[in-house]
Amino acid sequence: MAEEKKHIPQEDTFHEGPLSLLTKAVKTNSQVAINCRNNRKILGRVKAFDRHMNMVLENVCEMWTETPKAHKGKKAHPVNRERYISKMFLRGDSVIIVIRNPK
């Protein structure tokens, strides 16, 4: 009398819920913006992902702000920095939020 759970293939579960955004981004090859725990922003195209939000990204622009040390009597002005990465693997535990089509 034990109830049997229906086996749903893992790919089908990605068409609904929070991971559906990543599924659409892979299929349409559209850009996504990702905020990371190290206070950096990533803008790129998702090529693959899994249920832990680990991602393989292409054409990535990583953006962050640096504040240099202030010298005597001078204020330190923050500097916006960015770099281009052709291909990268992003570990899912560093992802805070994923936003589609940030244009």
C-alpha cells in the first residue's frame, strides 16, 4: 500500500520554477546578469547548468568596484573595473540572483 512517486525526468522539472529562466536562456542563447556573493556582477550567455546552479558561461563580462587605500588627507574614490572572460565555470553556491535580458 505504499504510494509510488511518479518518476519525473530531471530535464522536465527545469521547465517550471526558478530554473526555467536558465532553461530559456540556454535555448534562446540570451544574456543573463548574475549577482555573486563576492559582490561582483557577471553578464554572459549560459551554455549549461545543473540543479545546483553551477553554470558554464560564454562571452562573460565581469564587473566590480575597487576602493583603493586612502593616503594621508586624501579620500579614496571607488574605481569601477571589468574584465572579459571567453568561457568560465561558475559554482552555484556563489550565485545570489539571476536576471534575464538586462538590456
